[in-house]
Amino acid sequence: GAGVSQSPRYKVAKRGQDVALRCDPISGHVSLFWYQQALGQGPEFLTYFQNEAQLDKSGLPSDRFFAERPEGSVSTLKIQRTQQEDSAVYLCASSDRRGGMAYEQYFGPGTRLTVT
Amino acid sequence: EDKVVQSPLSLVVHEGDTVTLNCSYEVTNFRSLLWYKQEKKAPTFLFMLTSSGIEKKSGRLSSILDKKELSSILNITATQTGDSAIYLCAVGDGSSNTGKLIFGQGTTLQVKP
């Protein structure tokens, strides 16, 4: 079916505002990842879900970042009280395999967040 | 600290040239090495290499994993302008049992007509 989709594609927020970024993974994919990609850098891991369980949130940079996947499909990444350093592209990826194995991840187009 | 390093960071070639992109890694619990192509949208999966599959080829693209040297190369022959993109190398990390990917900073390839 369709690939991974993300919305919005672009988001401009004023410093201090809260934002919510949405990811629709490929239907039936068990694993879902969030990555943060700063300008000119490779993506960096933020958090991992296996179905609805958040098994790894070691990459979340601060307690202002929160992610959920309540029904094991759509996921939302929320950033509270945005700061300029949060400006980046936020990528979502999904896979039909469970964590810990060697497998490819399929990425969405990302949400470009600019904090002014 | 686990890390993945790519070189060169940027490269400009002309159509028809052959290019070699490099990726080296220091990852304690290596599971796999993956190559992605990133244009102005989603990173697109190219190859995955593991202990059991250390060489892959698809059309003009090929990749080799050297587990002894902890490195990989991505070769593109007879380059075309459509090959212009950022090429990302990532290593699958098995230490946390999530299979998260550790990415290099990418190589930006520009192919001129």
C-alpha cells in the first residue's frame, strides 16, 4: 500500500509554542521509529515503538519531547515549549520486523520544523 | 561512543563518471549496515548488508561490506543527473534490542550534465 506519511510537512512555531507532529506508518508495520535530522547532519534516533509500547526513548533530548502510539498504528511526537535548537526535520520510519533484528526501515518525507 | 563516519562529505562529478562513497563505523553491537538515498523527501532504502550478505548490486549501484576493516563502500557507475542526492550510511545497533539505526552525516553527490 502507501508508504509512510507525515503531517504537516512544514511547521513554523514561535519559541515557547507546543507542536504535534503526526506519523502514519505503513499498514501492519510493528516497529515505528522517530529520528531528528539537523541541517547538514544525518538523522539521529529519538524513540522506538513496538506496536503501542514505547520500548526505547533514550534519544529524546529533553522532557519537553513526548511521543505516543496509543493504538499501535499512528504516532504523534509532541514538543512542548519549543526552542530554537528544536529546529530540524523530524523523520518517522516503520518496519514490519520487531526490534533487535537486522532489517530495513522505511522512512516518511519528514516534517520540517522551524522555531522562530 | 558508537559512531558512523562518511567520506567525502561532498562530491561533484560529471555524467558518466564512476564514484565511490565511503562509510566507516565503530559500533559495539553491529547488526547490519544500510545505505539510503535522500533527495528532498523521504530517505529511500538502497541496500542492507549483514554478515551473511556482504556484497549487493542493483543496476549501476553496488555495495560491499568489509567487516574486518569496519567499513563499506557504495559504488555508482555511469552516473546520471538523477543520482544527485545525499547518500546516507547507517548501522543497525543491536545493543538496545530496538534495532535503531546510527547514521553518518551523509555524502552530498552532485552530478553535472
